Amino acid sequence: MSSTLSALPPPTAAARDKALRLLERALGPSKVVTDPDACVAFVRDESEAEGALPFAVVRAESSADIMAALAVAREAQVPITPRAAGTGRTGGAVPRSGGIVLATLGMNQIKEIDRREMLAVVEPGVVLGDLHGAVEAEGLFYPPDPNSAESCALGGNVAENAGGPRAFKYGVTREYVLGVEAFLIGGQRVTPGRRTVKGVTGYDVTALLVGSEGTLAVFGDITLRLVPKPPAVMTLLALFSDVRAASVAVANMTGAGLVPRCIELLDSHTLEAMRAAGNDFRQEAGALLLIEVDGEPGETEVQAERVGNACDGALEVLVAQDAGQREKLWSARREMSRAVRKLTRFKLSEDVVVPREQIPELLDRVAQSCDALGVRHLTYGHAGDGNLHVNFLWDHEHEAPTVERAIEQLFRDVIALRGTLSGEHGIGVLKAPYLPLEQSSELIGLQRDIKRVFDPGGLLNPGKIFPGAGHRAC
Amino acid sequence: MSSTLSALPPPTAAARDKALRLLERALGPSKVVTDPDACVAFVRDESEAEGALPFAVVRAESSADIMAALAVAREAQVPITPRAAGTGRTGGAVPRSGGIVLATLGMNQIKEIDRREMLAVVEPGVVLGDLHGAVEAEGLFYPPDPNSAESCALGGNVAENAGGPRAFKYGVTREYVLGVEAFLIGGQRVTPGRRTVKGVTGYDVTALLVGSEGTLAVFGDITLRLVPKPPAVMTLLALFSDVRAASVAVANMTGAGLVPRCIELLDSHTLEAMRAAGNDFRQEAGALLLIEVDGEPGETEVQAERVGNACDGALEVLVAQDAGQREKLWSARREMSRAVRKLTRFKLSEDVVVPREQIPELLDRVAQSCDALGVRHLTYGHAGDGNLHVNFLWDHEHEAPTVERAIEQLFRDVIALRGTLSGEHGIGVLKAPYLPLEQSSELIGLQRDIKRVFDPGGLLNPGKIFPGAGHRAC
């Protein structure tokens, strides 16, 4: 295991001074933030991962600024951590070794929407919700929809390979990135990929960069494939006695060849939290599915009816009759994170995937290990994909090591059930210690070697993905 | 540019003898073919690329055999070229430097079809058509459908990232590969990927291997995502006065949000060739579209009607009323390659992609340069994707350099129209000299460095993809 890939020690004062001098010369003072009170806002993202205070934040306004910052980082040999909106859930944008933060949120232009070729070209700071709105106004659709859609940005979405509920039908970010403008440490620009949907020219470097968590390159322009906007959407909410009954309904749907765009699952503990927050789900309900189908209007109605039939084991099935009712059903789902937050002082949400038929088994195992350890938990997620967010809740710092044991047991159970450690949040800092549970040392070694091709000095976003690179924050 | 990535010189007699001794010891005589009369069958694939005679062909029957052969190649320092069915169109399976051919066509077991999780695990020698049949019997569907479906094998499909007509709706092989068992030079085994659809654990090494044309690793078991089999399919054939009118119809379809599973285009020269082979397309037709829609029965009929409306500029639209008529419409498309072959002694089919709106412009440019050079040509392909197969035809060897000029002009036009050099056939030997037309030296250098991570000695499938690695065979 190479030490160059572990979190670097903070830069020396001499390296820092050199970097600051070079940054000022290349970018001028207006784009370089050095006031610690301002820099401190860039220490964390929306995870529990902790960063070190950067000595400078570059607010890039153009590709040239990205290139300049990456050139300075290499010349002064200081760590540099790219950051778009900083909404990540595993610490991908957290500057583990301080140094420079390269903020691209200011590069927020949608440069092109080509209706005929069905593609968009966006800068890395474009907020996902803005892209959704812009392409839907043109009759087009960009499916990925992480919960943070109104605040996350495309640069981070591509770096983390973001998902969301609609992935069940439409796939995740990787399915929509045709090509990228990518800047390497030192500032070199490469443009893997293409503007056409098909293409097999050389290795798929684009796919390698998608989901590489800012450790291989920093994105400039991103070329995204779009699809036609589905003209009709219908939303159903079904309540079940327990997760096992809900899983039977999901199996009925997939077995019947149905592909709803979303199948969201909430377990009994999540429903309990939502009841505590004022939602009036009936007491005997121990699981909820929120299902959405889309397509042509007639077809969508037929699908909704078939989904309803698949839910014949439900206590109750509600169908939203209009946009207002649809919004009401979703608002509960969106409020969930806040409702859960109210229950507890500390919360850690683990994003895992198991084969969808194994969801009840995984939840049984989580209940068993958490009960044994006395750890509170609740689970919701994307049942169609088997992608669950298992939340661990605690109130006192001294409980953290116990929670840590529950989390490690979760990961072991996920692997035993032939699942994977992360469905859409990435590995970042928080899951790096657990990578060897899923991947062999040979496969990890191969990835370290690929990292070294792009970044021999380990300066770009150090302390991420690889074991030894990070540690748990809780 | 590293010489290790160019086609290696043929192995020395000492290296060959060492390799043969080691192969015999590791695999026994029954799996190692050394008779030159038998080895000669492995010199070529279905392209015009020329290989050198291998001194041994390993007929692998198991993963252990693959590992053994790769270990021998490294120990004896001889080139080794993996090969599944050898149906490639750019020379990917051709042993450019002789050495060992590692044939995996004998590993042809479908090891698992999981209906509930909608996935299949196949060995690399499974013939694509056999997989189609097996999964469709279970109500499932594996969309990629290159023209060679009845003879090509999954190992090659994944290595080349195969496409086919249905890619317009369903995407290409890369969209269906969840994970692979991959063997590196030396025999080391890694298993990137997963059995779940979602997953962002580490770099996407699976995606890097898909389409890497056998230059990074050799595939063992391949885990493929499946989708529900569409219950209904309808096929339409529309005749137009020319390609421009057909392109308007394609634009009408995509503009209306329609996503047929295939939109196949035949140009006037192709129709002429088919008339010469006995098809009775009306004389005034200068372009043909073969369009297929699928889904639930009612929805499919609605789509077919809308496709018909989009073709309002057609001379004639035929709708297949049953499976027999459907088969008749497709048989003409499938016979095409044979019909074209009858016209000429030499034929080179170039697989290129342009933004779909640029198809008429590209064909105008091809006509212009070919007319100026006196080269015969015809084009068909996947109009929805802008993926065209431009065929150059000639009868005398002395015409080859002129054809070569026409081909280079095609590639320059493709790039000028913001397209890509290969949609589904790969770069292999034949297109390697042209890679710099599309990709910068920095991007090519990065890919060479990635190659070196996997195969420092350049022993695995040498002479492919990279410029200087191959040459045109015509």
C-alpha cells in the first residue's frame, strides 16, 4: 500500500507560502480566499467526515482558473481538493490534508441544450435542479435525482456517480455522461468521451472518471445525454404490515415485467419517526412503498393499475389523482431526513445495496445486530434497486464505538448477501476502511496504480477511497 | 510513445520453446494446439486485418486454463492474444505478433439466469444468440444484438463493447455488464463490479475493461444485467426518395419523443445492391428505414401509428402484420452484407458515428470524396444513433491506396461533424493509425499509461488500439 495515497500531512509553511504566491500571481486576489473565517466553510461537506482547514480556496470562474490552480498545486506540491456544491455524504469534498480547495460552484452555466441530439453541456457548478428545469422546459429529461437535487451540482454528481429514486428505471449518472473536459493535476486538459451516444474509440476513460470522487481529475464542461420527457407520471403509495409483505409486492412488480421509475421503501422505524413528526400513517402499517410510473398517459394508467394489482397484499393503496396529491405523497418522503434528525443528536446514514430479494433478510440482520448492541436504527431507500439507506441513531458520544460495531456488521452482512458497500454515495473518507471487505487486495492495488497514473504525487483529493486513506468520524 | 505497446516482434525460438514446454506442463497436450495447419485458422478474424501464425493455440476449458496460459505468457515473455468467436470487424482477435492465441470459445456455459434479480452469469464462449434464446425463454431480454448474433460470443462482445440495431432504445453492451471475472497477464484474477445494478464502490474498473479490446485483461465469468422481455414488437418499413427525406422522418420521431428500439437506414447504393440481389424495392426509392417499436401490445400499436405519422414524407410505409411479415422485412436487412459482397471483390466496412442530424451531410461528403476519387461506396446503419457503416468497394488490388484516401477523408469528415471513429466495432488494428484524428496525444498517452498498469511488458494482445500499433490491411 502506497503512502502517497494516504492523506498527506498538511503542507509545510514554505510550500503554503509558495502556493499562495503562485495562486495570487496566476489568479489575482479576487478569486483566492485566504481568510480562515471564510475558508472554514470548506472544511466539511454534508457527511460526518472531518477535514483540515485549507489555507486557500480558489473560486474558479473558468476552465483557465481550474488549470491554474491545478498547476500551482503541483508546482508547490500541496494537496488540492475539488469541490462543487459540497453536498456529498461520504466526505468526497472534504480537504483531509488542508491545502487548496478548488471550488467550481461559481461555474454554473448551462452552455448548451441540443434538442435534436438530446444532449446538454454544463459547467460543473450547475445545480442539478436548475438543469432539470431547463431541459424539461425543452421537452427533455435528465433522470438522475438525488435527494439533494435543489442544492447539489453536476460536478459533484459526476464525481460521485449520483443516483436517486428514478435510477430504478433510468439508471444513474454514469448512464448519462457522454464526455467530460477533465483537468489533471498540473493543469493538463483532456477530453475523453464524445457527443454521440454510441462510441467505442479507445478505453472508456469517461466511465473511469465518473464516480472517481475527484481523485483522478477535476471536471470542466460535462456533456450529458438527455431523454424525452415522459408526458405522464402517476404516483401510488402503498402501506404494508411489514417489510416482507412490501418486498413481495416489489417481487410481484418485477416478476410481471413492470419497471416503475421509482419504488421507494420506508421501514417501520422510519414510519414511526414520521408519525412522531406529524404524519398520520395508520398504526398497523409497518412498511410503505412509494411507487411512480411514467410514460404516455394511457400506458401510465395501465401500469398504475398493474402496480396496484402487484400490491394486493397491502393494507391500503392510495393513488395520487393530480399533481397536488402527488406532491403531498412525495413531500413526506422528502421530509423524512428532517423528521429523523429530530429524533436524535447523532445520525449516520449508510448507503448499501443488496440483491432486491434480500432486503427483508438484510433488515432482519440489521435488527438483530442493533438489538444486541442496543443501537437505534431505521431504514429507507430504493427498493427496486436494493439500494437502502440504513440510518444509525445515537445521542451520546460514548455510544459511537458501539455504533461503529453495528455499521461494520451491516457491511459484513451486505457482502455476505452478495451486495455492495455503496450504491450512490461513494466511498470517500467514511467507507475507505471497509473497502477490503468487498474488494481483494489485488483489485485495490490495481486501482491505486490507476490513481498513480493520473496523480503520481497523490496531491489530488488525498485521503479518499483507499483503505488507510481515511477514518470514521463517529 | 512506448515501443512496448507497438506490435511486438515475433518471439524468439528460445522463448517459443520455453512457452511450449510450460504450456504442455500446465495444460497437457489436449488443450494446446501446435499443428500449424490447425493454428492457421486463428490468424484472422472477420476483418481485413492480418495476423501472424501463432505457435500455439490454447483451447481453454476453464478459468484455470486461462490463468495457466497467461502465467506462461508472462514467464516466457511471449505475446498472447485472447479470442472468443473471432467475429470482430477491426482485428481485435488477430495475433499481430504470433505467439499464443488464448481461445475461450469452448467455455460456453450459461452458469446462471436469475429471474428475480434479472441477471445472467455467462462464460466468455457463450454465443450471443444462445443467450438471447435462454433468457427470452424466462421472460427476460438481453438487448445487444450485433448482426453476428448467431456466431459471436459474449467474451468478444464485452471486449469490443458490441452494439447492434436495438442500441437506440436499449444501449450497448457496456450498459449490461455488471461485473466480470478478469485475468491479468501473469494469471492474476480480479473481480471488479457486482451483482447489483447500482454500485459506486471504488473506480469503475468494469467499465474500463468493457471495450478494452482484450488489451487489459481476459474475461472469465461475465455478470450481465437483463431487462423484462417486451411482450409486443411491431416492425415498419418506410421508403423515401432520398436520405435527406428519411432523416427528416427520424428527426420527426425523436422530436416527438418516440424511442423506437431500432431505426435502420439503407442508402440508395445499398438499395441498388439489394435490387441486384433480387429485392424488388420500387425504383424511385433512394432510402429505406426499417423501424421497430416494442412494449406492451396497446402501447406498441400507438407507437407504430406515431412512427407512421412521422414518416409522412415517405413514398410508402409497410407495417408487418405478423411474425412472418416481420421476419421478411428483417431478412432483407440481414442479407444485405451478402448482397453487397456479390458486387465486388474487395469490401471494407467502416463503422463511424455522427450526431444523427448530420447523417445527410456526412453522406453528401462521402459521395463527393468518393466521386472525386472514383471509389464505389454504399452506406447503411443505425440512424437513430447516427451510427453508420460506410462500405467501400473495389475490384483490383491497385485501387487500395485510393480507397485508403477515401477512408481517411471519411474519418476527417466524421470528426469535423463532431462524431467518433467507431460506434461498435472498436479500433483494433485497422483504425489504430487514425486514433490521433479524434484524440489528443495527452489522452492517448493517458490510455497507454493505463495499459502499462495492466500489462507492463505489452504482451497481452499487442498491436491494437494505439497508433503505431497496427497498419491498414487494404
